[in-house]
Amino acid sequence: MAPRRVQGSTVVITGATSGIGRETAREFARAGARVVAAGRREDRLRELVTEIEGQGGEALAVRADVADGAQVEALIARAVERFGAVDTLVNNAGVGMAARFEAQSIEDFRRVMEVNFWGAVVACKAVLPRMREQPLGGLIINIASIMGKRGLPFETAYCASKFALAGFSEALRTEVMAQGIDVSTIFPGAVESEIWETTDNQTGLDLATLLPKLPACDLARVIVEDARVPQPEIV
């Protein structure tokens, strides 16, 4: 994978209202990228855009639920309409669930897959034709998890979604690499984010204090560096 230019590029980030996504948007803006911040909470997105613009950057807020394919397609269209291209797509949006498999409903399991896996698939489907038309192609960064490498108890839905994302990313990377499009997958461990409080936790365990966590800003720097020199995988 050849080095890429971040300054002046357009980056779409899903799940940008908090945690990894929010810090990644800030880090890309500091690096001179034009940021399209997507998420479900409009007030958070507006605050983020105001902050970036106040520091001299360019940003656009787009409300989008990645579980809704039409909203994802509209997100990519808005980004191209505003900035003319999508150079980098960061599929970061995700939800958590901690429960015994037998205690989970199939509907809850499907919701995790819809957001963590299908949301990324639909976004890739929407952005690839645009990237293929661009002279410099494009880059897709999929944020998986260490639980996409190792299965853990009470995390069947989350692990399934991240294992699926990992396999999809590897296959897509080999399929589009000759077209000037890079696909990179990042597998972080525990990271400071709201997911620990928002996870549907049916275990009785205190997930927020269970593991040491990497600051989200540190992972954001890894993501931006990956945008400069893409790697197939980063664990």
C-alpha cells in the first residue's frame, strides 16, 4: 500500500458523536483533512463541526444511522456533493452487547450485526463506485476489534460482527487493490468510549471498570497515521 496524502483530503467518519469517532474526526481535522462527521445525535455532530471550524478546519455534519442503508447512501452522496470526493472512509460506528448467548434474543443479535457489520458493508458498497472514478482511488478503514481475532464469553454477537467484518475486509482488500483502492482493518483492544456505558449488559459485570483502556485520542492518532501509510491490518 502506497503512502497517501491526508492534508486536503476528504474523510467520512461514522460513529463520530463520541469516543473513537469523535477523536478521529478531531485528529483528521488537525492534519488538514476535510471531515464529514456522521452519527445519530445531531447536537453532538453540530458541536464537533463548530469546534473544527472554529480552529480553521472544514467539516460537515450528517445525521445517519448506519443500520439504515438509505441513510448511509445519502451520507456518501452528501460528502461528494459538498467536497467533490471521498478519499477515506472510516467505518467506526458500533454497538455492544454482553449477555449469555441463550439469554439473547435473535432480534438483539441481529441489531449488533446490522450496525457493526452490515453498516460497514453498505457504506463500502456506496463509496466504492465513487472511489473507483477518482484519480487517486481511495482508502477504506474498518474499525474491528481484538474480539474479531479472539472470541470471548458473553460476547457472541459482538465477536460475530467483528469476525465477519475482518473476513469481509480481507476479501475486499484483495478484490479492489488493483483499482487503486486500499482497505485497512484495525483491531483495537479496550478503548475509552461510551460503548462501555451504552452496551446492553445482561451479565451483571461492571464492564466500565473491568479492563484497562487505551485513550481514544491515542487510537485516533493510529487511524490517521494508517490513512497516511495504509496497512492491511493493525492489531
